[in-house]
Amino acid sequence: MAETEPLTPADWYTRGERDMKSARALLAGGNELISTAGIFLYQGVRKYLKGYVLERNGALRQTEELFELLAEAMLHDSNLRDFATACVLLTDFYFEHRAAVLGSAEALRTELDPLLIEANRLIAHLQGETGFVPPPTKS
């Protein structure tokens, strides 16, 4: 379904937060869906970065590449370079695992747990820069 209205930065942040909540829940739960957690993690960070770039630039280039979005965001906040390695690793995980589950759940968790920590740090940084507060979780 195509969007009828252009997305605002807040729309991107909200969508990113939804994906991050899914990633956190999947990582906290059973192992059978752990590679899916990595996909949600990638998508959550990507959507947060899209919101940030849109908010700072007033426009958004069409890209799905996490590192390209981070590079654009770094034009406005050089401190984001601290997350470059995590974005590269998250992208590698995303493209390696989006089509097939490769490796044991334990190995995937070992790979994803530090990426979740870095993604949470990145998002906290972006929230601090933008003032975005995620909406409360519905029960």
C-alpha cells in the first residue's frame, strides 16, 4: 500500500521505535526467531536515521543503505561516527541473514547482543538531539 502523505521525521522515529521494540522482544524471547530480531534491529536503526536526516536536511534521498544514511547524518553531528562500525556490522548481518538463517541461535545471539547495545546507544543519541520521545507502550 502506497503512502498518501509524505512521512514526517516523527513518523520515521515512531516506525523505527516500533521495529526496535520488536527486535528487543525477539531477542528477549525464544531462539527460533533470533535472525528476525536482527532484521528488525537493522530496520529500526535505518528508520531512526531517516527521520534524523529528514529533520536536518528537510529532504530525504532515496536510499536503503544504513551507512549512507549515517554518513548523511554525520554531516550534522560528527559524534555519530562513533556508531560507524556498528552500522557496518548490522548491515552485514542484515544482508547475510534476511534470506536465510545461517548459524546457531547461540552464535546469532552472540553477534546480535552487542549490536543491540550499540543500536540503543545510537537511538538514545538521536532522541537526545531531536527531542523525540517514543509514545508509551500500549498494554
